[in-house]
Amino acid sequence: MVIEGIAAGHLSITQRRKLGAAFVPEERLGHGTAPRMKLSENALLTGHAASGMVHHGFIDTAATLNTVDRATETFDVRKAKRDPEAASLSGGNLQKFIVGREILRNPAVLVVSQPTWGVDAGAAAVIRQALLDLATAGAAVLVTSQDLDELAEIADRIAVMFHGRLSAPLATSEASREKLGLLMGGSSLEPKEAAHAVGA
Amino acid sequence: MQLVLEKRAERSGTIALVSPLIAIGLTILTMVILFAILGKNPLLALHAYFIAPLTDGYSLQEIAVKATPLVMIAIGLSLCYLANAWNIGAEGQFLIGAVAGSWIAVRTQGTDAGAWVLPAMLVLAAAAGALYALIPAICKVKFGASEILTSLMLVYVADLFLDYLVRGPWRDPHGFNFPTTAEFDPVATVPLLIEGGRLHLGSIIALLVVAAAAILLARTIKGFEIRVVGAAPRAARFGGFNANQLVILTFAVSGALAGLAGIIEVAGPVGHLQPGISPGYGFTAIIVAFLGRLNPLGILIAGLFLALTFIGGEQAQIAMKIPLDVTKVFQGILLFYVLACDSLILYRFKLVFPNRQVTRGAG
Amino acid sequence: MELVEAIILSVLAASTPLLIAATGELVTERSGVLNLGVEGMMIVGAACGFAGAWLTGSIFIGALFGIVAGTMMSLIFALMALGLAVNQVATGLALTILGVGLSGLIGAGFVGERITPAVHLFIPGLTDIPLVGRVLFGEDGFVYVSIALVLGVWWFLYRTRAGLILRACGDNHVSAHALGYPVLRIRTFAVMFGGACAGLAGAYLPLAYTPFFIPGMTAGRGWIALALVVFSSWRPGRLVVGAYLFGAVTILQLHAQGWGVGIPSQFMSALPYLATIIVLVLLSRARSGGSTAPAALGTVFVPDR
């Protein structure tokens, strides 16, 4: 694994973040956020390494609140008060916050797992657009998703994981449902095999 | 029809404020019943326990003196518990600190040692307590052994070690065969704050510890790490925090504070090392930590309150022949009520009817 | 020969309360609940057990008093930890402190009193067999109950459906709940069983081990019982081995002091505790990074509706 030319495979999580890596896990509550902690504290959770939130070991509360405000504004996070507990947000709004908090760190690489799972349509649209904008701005965005429509919409290239092995990436324009189906079923895309499977 | 518990969407701020008061109220109610069963006048007993000690300057000092080790140890424990590291061996760390610091006192006894003695005792005691606490911490981190059990077993080991020392090598030769060291030299004694009184420097140290902990937990990234690692371990790992390192750190700090409390107790109010130097401070501090809700200010208040009950218990025994065990019962019951009321901060009750109708219950 | 027999008998006597208490806690922990209040339940059992026997003159009634006392204490724990979802460690510790205080209060009036200790079995012919006679056929009721208890628990856990369900609650309460099992109710019963055993184990001390009551006579046995459960990897068979091993170490260090072995008595007394730590470390290490504890042990469970 190489980030911006630097080998990162053996580095710690915090060191990778310092190099510009960001990650949105599948599980919002308990993994992506500490459910009973405030949003500002959850901003600190991933921002403590390299986002100006910590000075000489002390927390800059203004900076963490600032992140919450910016995420709220930019990604339309609906909440009851300025800095509520993470658990009190709805799934879609919490996901917008989580994705937003990572994007606001200007990552070089963003890995997102199931970005819109269990999220309402409006929030899902916001999130997908945010990912697209980030990619356009030059970051590398890796999305893991079970939603083929979503991937077709936002991805430039698609690869399929089968039994722990990743296929070669296909350009989205060439990734037809049939081809994806074959890969998901485990066959390779040798022309003869593919033609046979598709019934040609 | 059933009463069920369900999780609240958000912590209840009102209950968080009111819960300790409700708990204290319920405890006092229970104690009134207990006093009645014991055949003692409840009002007089309550007065002896809670009011009488506050009316006398001397007993106010005693409360502060008694609260000092409780608060110091409990602060250290709160750091561990916040990080989900269960240090039950504070009593042992207290004793080992007392032993280590006393070693300097005993070695320099009778010689014309300088003012370096006391600071050296304090530092050595803290270091010894920290090292002793690292044993269960390392056993947990490296081997996965339960820190609850290992730290607890070490309490007995420390107690026996102390017993051996004061009955054997360190026994005062002029002490009429009592199992105790000779009185510490003045240079090895914790200075008093008030001439002729009981208040000593240890109380100031305890207050500084409270302040330091408050700053650590609320304002520093390390404090944040400690809190997250206990509250949401997977999120902590996601945030890049190292749970093992935090277990080691909190145990070491907790052991240091317990050890420091130990030598201060020995070199302060008591003046020499003897068996039974601790009337279970290490375990009572666990109650103080929970009563204080693992919060530095709360611990300070809880420590003072519990010290009040100790002094009150002694006075009640003298004045009304109420057994000292009642104090333990009171503390146990108080902790139960506090824990129960605190549960309502995170959960609420609901009445559930079989035909699926739902009514709000208490909360 | 006689010395060996005497040592074996005293090891049996020292191990029995450990075995009984640990068996109860084993069931509790297999259901997923960590009850640190064993010492508190035991010591209340001791006080109430002695009180019962002294008041009625019957050891059996005394033992019943102890069992009931332990069960009542455990109900407090169940109410807090299961009913109110309170942290189990804090609740268990509070129970211990409460128990020590309560037992002091209850037992205060009985200090200095004596009762007739539990009768030992005597079968003419069998009990007289050298070495094994008194060990197998000359013990008091508590010892036989302790063995029956362990066997019963083993059979229950591994040979009955109810035992399987209980173990399921301890390993994965979410799944057990999803399958429709009343997790909290099962755990409550497990906790009560643990309390009953702890109370009985505590009652053993003033009823059979010594014929009198001293405040604090459990002397940390409840904590050793907790260690024993871990030592046994939560398996009844190993629990027996562990209990007798610990009893043996305790007795041997007493004898070693008498034999004039040049080691300070305190070090010998510390051996059982050091042994527990070493065993804990070795066992946890052997399983490379953690124990084979019931996976849900100690975690809070509030059923979803």
C-alpha cells in the first residue's frame, strides 16, 4: 500500500492518517463514532492526528466545534442542537457527518465501506455527490458497496471481490451487469467462458 | 404486563444531576429503618453520623485527613475504570508504596539526614506503587489474564509482605515487641498545616491531584483517549488509540497515586509503619470512584462524604454504641442506590401490556 | 501413615468451601454474569448459618439459613445488574462490602458462642479402612454435598437441554434472545444458584470447619473461589482439581511452618495467591491471547423489543 509515494503498509492508523488516508467504516455507531460522545468529540476521534485540533497535547475545542459546524453546513446534517451525542442523530444524518468529517480533512485517499447503507434517499444523494466532488478534486476514493446501481453512478472503475480475491478493475462503461455477475459468481472474463455463460 | 428497561436515545441531563441526591435520600431512608431495627433512635443516629462531625473543628480536620487517601486513590482508579481497566488491587499498591517509602525512613532513622528524605520517600513510594500495579497490567496486556483477579491476589501478597517486614527485619527494637517500626524522624514525616492540628500536606497534594485529573480528562488528548477506549473500544481503535498502552498507563498512574497515598498515610497521621496501616482504603476508594461517577470533582465530594461517614461512624459508636459495621452497610447501600439511580441516566422504564399497548413508566 | 491421612482430611476440609462457592459462581459465569460479590455472599452465609444452627440446634437448619441468606444477597445483585443493567463489577464489589458489613452486624451477637459441629459419617467397617476409610466414608455432609453438587452441575451443563441453553446465554446472549430464550430470567436463576452455593460454602465454615463464628472468617475465600472458576476454564471437572490443589497449598504451608522450614510464614501464606496469579497467566497464555471464557461474560444485556 502506497500513499503519495510513501509505503504505508506497516504504519499505524494515526501515521496513515497523517499521510492523508481517511476511512469511513461500515458501522456508524460503535465503530465510526463513539455513540454516547458528542459530535465534536467524534470529530476529534479522526482529526486528532493532523487537523489542528490538538496543540501540545491539549484539545482545541473551538477547532473541533468548528469542524462540526462546517460538516453540518456543507453536508446538510440535521440535528436537534449544535453539538449532540452521535447516537441521537438519524442514520442518514450521522452518515453525512461521518463522511463529511473525513472529507473536510482533505484526504489524499478516502476508503468508504457501504456509504449509503440504511441511509434515506436524500442523505444518500448528498453523500454520493460529496464522494464525486472529492474525487474530482484529485483524491483517490475507494468505495466498497453492495449496491450496483450506486457504483454504476459514482465509480470510474469497478472491481469485484470473490473469495478474498479482487478482480482486475473494469471501466464502468464496460462493466455490464452480465460481466459483474460473472465475476461475482467467480468465473474469470476469458472470452470463451464469458460467451458460453452468456449463451452466445 | 411487564416493566421493561429500554435504552434512551440520549443521556438524560436532569437525571444525571438529580441522581446522587435521590440516591442519598433513599440511603438515609434505608438507614433510618436499619437504625430502628437495631433499636437506636434514628434521628439521633443520623445526627451522630452526618451532623455532629461537622460541628467540631478537630473532626473537620479528621474528615479531610481521612478523605485524602480515599480521594487520591479514587482519582487513579477512575482513570483505570474509564479505560475499562479494572484495577481492584489499589489496596496492595497502597501498602507497597507505604513499604517502599518507609524503607528510606527506616534506613535513615537516627542519622542526621537532610530535608531530601521526605521527597525521596514520596517519589519512591509512587514509583513502587506504579511498578506493583504494572504487574497485573502487563499480565493483562501480554497474556490476557484477568486484571481483576491478578490485582486482587497481589493485595494479599502485599499485606503479607508488610506483615513480614514489621514483625521481622524492621521491627522497632525498643518497641516492646509490638509489630511496628520505630517512630519516623521529623524529617521523614509529612508536615502539618495547622500547628497542633491534624491537617497535613497530603490534603494539598490530594487537591492538586484532583485538579490535574480534571484537566487531563477534560482538556487533553490523552484524557480523551482514556475516555473513548472505555466507552467505545472499536471506535477507539478506529481513532488510532492503543488500548494496551492505555491500560499500562492508567494502571501505572493509579498505582503511583495509591502508593503515594500509602506513604503519606504512614508518614503523616500514623507516623510509623505497622500492619493494618490501611483500614481498607484501597477498597473504599473503589466505592468513592463510583460514587463520584468517575469524575474528579465528583470523587472529591464523594471522598469527603465517605470520610464524613467514617468519622461519624466512630462517633456514633462512642455516643450510641452503634456497631462500626453499620458504616460498611451504609456505604454498600449508598453505592447500590447511586448505581441504580445512575442507570436511569442511560435507560428508562416502560410498562408493556400483552396486547401491545405501551405506556410510559418512570423516567 | 496417620499423618498423611490427617493431611488429606484437612485438605478436604479446606477445599470444600472453595469447591462449593466456585461451583455456584461457575454456573453464574457460564450464563454470562460476573458476580464479584461471592465473598460478601459467603460471609453473610457464614453469619446466618451459624445463627440458624445456634438458634435451633440443627446443623441442617443452619445450612438452610446460609443458603437462603446467600440467595437473598444474590437477588440484590440480580436486581441491579440484570434488572437495571448496572455495571457488574461495581455491583459485585458493592455486594461484597455490604455483605461484610451485614455479616458483622448479624454475627456480632454470636461471637464467642459455640455449637456442636457437623456430624461426620461413620459406617462400621468402611470408615475404619486405613488411609482411605475416613476420607471416603468418614466425612461430614458438606463434603458429600460438594461432590454431588459438582457432579450435578456437570450433568446439568453438558447433559441437559436447559444447561445447553444456559451456556448459550453465556456465549451469545443476542442470539439466545433472538431464538426466544428468556436470557435475563435464566441469568437470574444462575445468579441465585451462585448465591445459594456461596451461602452454603460460607455456612460450612462455622458449622463444620470450626464450631464457632469469627467476624471475617471467610478470609478472602470468596475471592479465591472466583480465581478458581477462571483456573478451571469454566469446567466443573477441572474445578474439583483446582479446589483441592488450592486447599492442599493452604494446608501445606501451615505444616511447612511447623516443620521449621526456614521460610518466613508470611511467604508460605502468600503461596496460594501467587499460585493463582501464575496459573491465570499460564492458562491465558496457553490460549494465545485470552481465555475461553463465556464470550458474553460481564457484558450488559438489555433485550431489544
